[in-house]
Amino acid sequence: TGLADPAPILATFTQNWTISNNYRIDGVLCLVDCKHIAAHINEVRPEGTVNEAVQQIAFADRVLLNKLDLVDKGELGAVKTLIQEVNAFAELIECQQSRVPVDKLMDMNAFSMERFQEEIAEYDLEEDAAAEECTDEQCALPAHGHAQHDAPHGHDQHAAPAAA
């Protein structure tokens, strides 16, 4: 229905005793509009605000790449690379009109709060270090504090390894 920071939603399920004893998070899904996701990820945000698109992708166990009919193969490849830079561990599932086999959405047993806490802490440390070292004026990584642009940022050393 739109963009929202998933962290408070996940916290509701993990920090409320009544809810956590009666429900579990099976996994986190993120539905991506392939035509417009790059603009959302690269959106310049005021300092101290959350980029919900990045947060949703970062927390996802599976990313549904939707609206494939609106992008060509080159654009789809660029979207996949961009998403893998944010979350190299999420499974990418291509779909059109949000049609996905239900077995890809249910019984995932993928969510681990411990994994997310470790990944978030590691990501924050890497971004802090990268921001201190970065001298590329064309860099588009938000944590580096540079102006955003459409060109590739050329920071392969900062990119997460591609998912197998």
C-alpha cells in the first residue's frame, strides 16, 4: 500500500510478549516497483530521516520484483544490482501484477531477529567507515553525504557481494 519503515512493525511482533507468544514472523517480503525503485532508493532525504524504500529492502528475506513489463532487461539488471547492494541475502523473485506462487510467500521460516540485529550493526559500521574514506564526488551512497545522481557510483568495494 506504500512505503513504511518495517522496524517498528517487526518490533511489535518481537517485543510484545502477548503477540510473540501467539504469533511468529515467518519472513519479511518487500514488493518492489521495478520502474520506480531507483528513484526511491536514491531520494535525497533530510538528515536523520529514514529512507523507507532502503529499510524495506534491507529487512526483506524475499524481494518481489514487480512490474517487469515496464522495464527492459538492462533496467531489470540495474534494479537487481541496486537491490543487492542494499541486501545481498534476500531472494529476488520476478513477478508481474504481483502474481507470485504462494509457496514462495508462505512457510519461509526465514526471519531471525538476531541476524537482523547483527546485519544492521555491521551495515552501520561499514557505512560509517565508507563515509570517512569516500572522496568520490559522484558517489550516490546516501551515507556518504554526496549529492544523488543517476550515474553508477563506481564503489565496488562498498557493494555487497551478489547473491548466488
